[in-house]
Amino acid sequence: MEKELVNTVLEKEFNELSSNERIALNDYCTSEEEFEQLKMVFQSVESLKKSETIQPRIETKNSLDDIFAQKHGQKPRAIWYNSALVVLYPTEKAFVKRPLVQIAAVALLLLLAYPVVNSTKIQDQSETQLAEVKVEKENVKPTTAKTSSPEVTSTLVEPAIEPTVQTRTAEMEALSEDMMVAAPEMAFEEYRSEPEAVFAAVPAIAERPDGIYTGSSTVTFSQPASAQPQVFDLLTSTF
Amino acid sequence: MKIFRAQHNTFTDEELMQAISKGDKRAFDELYNRYAAALLRYFMRMLWKDREKSEDFVHDLFAKIVNKPEYFDPTRSFKTWVYSVANNMCKNEYKKAEVRKGMSNGLDNHYALSDTSVNVMNEVQDSFFQEAFVKNLAELDDKHKEAFSLRHIEGLSIKEIAEVLEINEGTVKSRLFYATKYLAESLKEFNPIENR
């Protein structure tokens, strides 16, 4: 019996059959009673097909896999992710319905969304920071006004060193006289040991007897003016 | 990833067989997914609802496909070939059963099996009507049962059934006609018009 004829039996009632259909079914049924019996057979077949959900056992497949591996010399690799992939990447499902694909899609979306979210967050943060700075400035203004008062400034500002006007006192004069007396006794080398102590530089150029150091000399030392009588004379004549 | 691999689910059965002969495991998995359940149900129907035996037969058939893929003629339809192999396996089992029956003490060998088959049917079928149909189908003689199963349950064409059973198409039609009439007659008691 052709498929179309079976469908006709399943879908139609005996009264609804056309003359052509009745002729085609003539071998199987001539009366409504026989037609109904035929319909029951095909209905049973359909329900049998739907109800038969039996599947082969997994052991059967495993055994066949072993046979295949023996035949073709390739043992299926026992890798941990194979079992995970069965769940995460089931091949029988549509590509978009596989959990691994869905997870990857979500991860990708998060990755793409992160810079956008982060930039707005940074903007918010900078705005709040700006606001905080403004508030701080507003809070700081009155205090600066206070510090501008003479009392506070005196505490903050280092005490100004008053320029001491060195006057040639009597003591100093006595001291210089002592130095002048002691100077000839002092060895020239002694001063070399203390190059840092600069009192009056030796003129590097003979034309500058005023003691101004020009900086071209590699070794600089100082010595009392008494060691250079001509300079001493010049000094004394100046004062 | 399927993007980079051959998509075996788009292969024909015959292409899969060629791939299996070259040792393609995924081709074998695909072919198994296509036919294992259908063949198990076919064996269940043909072998008195014996689940263990049916599982063994499915295993043996696929083992044959793995070990001797050259037995398959690529010019033929795989579906026809696999059902003809399955049918031959059932016929051999019938012969063995006949021998066992002749050597037995008169008890029906399938008594216990048919008893369990009732339980299986009860699980599968909800109504007496469907139960009766399955019972009558099982009671149908083998050559009519196989023709009816292949045509109406497995969905093979008359030509394919003729190839599977190695008979001419006229004989297939004749067997189908007889089986349909027999089943329709056996369900007479459930006919609503008859019971009016």
C-alpha cells in the first residue's frame, strides 16, 4: 500500500472517500467496517512508532568503540575534557544552543562591555574627585586667610636672617693684627690641607690682584693676605 | 570544532561507509547514531521482544560493519543492505530456534520470553487495543511480519523491501496485503462499528 493511501485512511472517514480512493482501497476494504479496521491497524502502527523510544545500551557502543580501535589501531584518548566537552559542547545540539558557545558569547560581551563601563566609571570617579577638590578648595580658603594674618605667618615663615653689617670692631682689628703677626710662622702647606676654607682666594691671574677668583685654576687654596705683601699693601691702601 | 571538521551529519550512509573503511571514527559514530536504535527496535520486534538478544544482534551487526566494511557494495543502498543483513541474522536465529524446539521436551522456548514481552508491551503500550496489535504482529508468521515491519514501521519502499528480502516486488505486495488483512481482522473485536 502506498504512503498516500495510508495517509488517506488515517485522515479521512469512509464517507469522505472519493471514488478514486475507494477504487484504490477496494482490495483492502469494501465496507465501512473493514475501512475502520484498516484505520485501526495504521493508527496502531503510528502509536507503536511513537512509543518505541528504546535505545541501545551504552555498553554496546563502548564495546564497538573498542573493536573499532583494535581494527584501526587508534584507541580513543581518555582525556578529562572529553567528558566535559560532552556536556559543554554537545554535537547533537544546534551550534548556538551549545553551553560552551553561550558561555563564550557572554564572556565576549562582558569583555566588550568592560571598557565602556569602565570609562563611565572613571568619568564618574574623576567628576567626584573634581567635586572633592572643589570642596577642599572651598574649605581651604578660610584657613589661608587666617594664615595670612601676621601671627600665623610668623610661625610658618622662617625667621629672616638680618643682614649683619660687619663693622670693623676693635676686636677684629686686634685679631687681624695677631694673624698678621702669626702668618709668617705658618707653613704654606698647612693651608693646602683645608682647601674648603676659602677666605680670600689667590688671584688666578696676575692682573687681578683684588682676590677675585676666576675659576680656571685646578687647585684653589687660600692664604692670608700677609703672605703676599704686595696684595697686603694694596688692601691696606684701599682701606 | 565543526567549522574546521568535516560535517559527518551531512554525509550519506554510503559516504559514511567509505569513511569507516578508511578508519574514520566519527563516521562510525554518525552511522551508529542513525541506525542503532532503529535496528534494535527491528530486532526486538523480530526476536520475540528479547532485549538481550536484540542488543547482541545490534552489536554483532555493527562489529561486522567495522571489521568487514568491504562486504558492503557501494553501488547498493546502505539502508537496504543493513536491513538485509539484519533480516538474515533473524532468519538464522529462527532456524536455531527451530532446532532447539525440536530438541526440547515440548515446552515452548519462547514462553518465558513472550511472558516478559507482555511486560515490555505493558510499559510501551497504554491500551489493550495497542497491546493486541503488538501481540498480533508478533504472532504473524515471519515472512509477513518482516515485510509489514519494513514497510510500515521502518519506512522502506516496496522496491527496497524486495532487495532486502531478495524477493520480487509482487511478492512483497502480496505479503503486505496478507499481513494488513490479518492484522485488521485480528483487531475486529476493537472495531467501534462492529460493537455498535
